[in-house]
Amino acid sequence: MDLSVKLKAIRRREGLTQLEFCALVDISISSYKKYETDLFEMGYAGLCKVLTHPTFTKYTLWLMTGHTAPECGQVSAV
């Protein structure tokens, strides 16, 4: 599963609009729309903003590897 699909899944699982998601992780809406539509790849800085935000850390393993570890609190957004 592509990063763009995973980002959209996380956002939807959390019940956030693109604008709300961007405000939480401090990413511009124009950049995020490009990430979610797979026009641009998300760089390290943007990815770190998502991975380190307290709301989204539970998706870190899945976002990076596609695996989950529920016993450690690491879940999938799908």
C-alpha cells in the first residue's frame, strides 16, 4: 500500500478533514494534497511531523512497514 493511501486512511480513521490534519501536523494544505494524491513524495521532515504527533504515533509501524503490533499499541488505519 502506498504512503499516499496510508495517509488518507489515517486521516479518515481519525475523522479529520485534510485541513484539520494539516493544522495538527503543521504541513501546508497544498503540499498535503499533493502527498495524498501521490503527485509528490513526502519528505523526511513531513513524515516526521506525522509520525511524532501524539495522535498518530499508533500508526508508525504500519505507516513505515505495513505491519502492526497491537500488543505494543501499533495499529493499522484500515
